[in-house]
Amino acid sequence: MPRPILAFASVTFAVAFNVPYVLLASSFGYPAILREPAGEVLAAFTAGGPALILTWYAFFWAALLFVPLAAALAINRDRMASAPGLAVGAALAGALSGALQAVGLARWVFVIPGVAAAHAAGDPTAAPMFDLLNAYGGVAIGEHLGQLLLALFAGLLGTVQWLEGRRFTGALGLASALAITLGTGEGLMLALGKPGDLFSWFTVGGFLILSSWLVSTGLSQMRAK
């Protein structure tokens, strides 16, 4: 991919993937609402209507579009000559992260609407079904595995950038990797029946640093010869 296009894609993605997140936070109380009782979540989902489903669909596509972007950011001719293991590892980790997070988010578009409708109709199995979907599709696949791989991507590519002499950009990548990794502890705490609020703050901070890192990565692509 030509450097100017890759730079534009990185900066644009850093901004664009936050748009559905902000919309979900304002209209649905995301992500805090996911730790509320299933009945409350499903009632809020039903109240959100088609606009909420389309917002989740946009979030799904943001994760899916990260697959090619991660590969393009990680691999170029120079890196394949100087650090092929780190470059290929970063590309694979980033692509797998985007795919797994997309799988987790897809449930809100293609599965949860039916569960919410069943709950609104008084089906007593809807709430337990939602809890299972949220625990497996959301916490285990999307949040835990997806975000661990995202942290690996940022850590590997941040290391490559550091070795290339882009110390500030590399440090941002490594910092986001550390924060996101710590944030995945929330899912484990929930599985152990413990509160995971502290870990959730690491996730929020990690994604804010990740956005800054993607912008810095894009700007460094613009300056590269």
C-alpha cells in the first residue's frame, strides 16, 4: 500500500472507530451497561431500536476493517528484510484480533435482536440466553482473546518502531499493549466472581493510547522517505 494512503487510513481509522463507541456510550450506556442484569440490558437494547442495531453494525465493521489495516501497517519491504518475525507476528496478531472482535460484536446485530424480542414477549429463557452469549461471544472471544491479540499486535509493532528509531511512536504502542493487557483482567475477575472495575479503566486508557498511537503511526508514515 502506498505510504500516503496507509498514513491516511491509519489516522482516519484512529478517529472513525471511536465514533460508534461514543454513540454507544451516549445512547446505550456502553460499556458499563454490559455488567448490569440481563433484563435491564435487553430492555435498553429494545428501546434503542434500529438506530442502536446500526450503531453496533458500524462498530462491527470497524473491527473487521482493522484486519487489512493491521497487516498493512505491520509489513513492508524494509521490515521483511530487517525484522521479518516481528513484522509477520504483528500482522497475524492484528488481523486475528480484528476478526475475533468482529465475531464478538456481530452478536449485537444478528443474534441479540431476537433474544431481546423474546424477552419483550415474556420468554423466561431470554435472559439466561443473553448471559451465555455475552459471556462467551463478548467477554471470552471479543474482549479477552480479541484484546489480548490486539495488545500483542501493538507490542510487536511498537517494538519494531522503537528499533527503527521511532522512539515516541514505539513507546505509545508498547504503552497501549501494556494497558490493554491489564484490561483483559476484567473478564477473568468476572469469571472468578470478583469485581473487575479497576481493570476496565486500564481498557479505556489502553484504547485511548491506541488511538494516539495509530495517529502517530500514520504521521510517521507521512514523514517516511
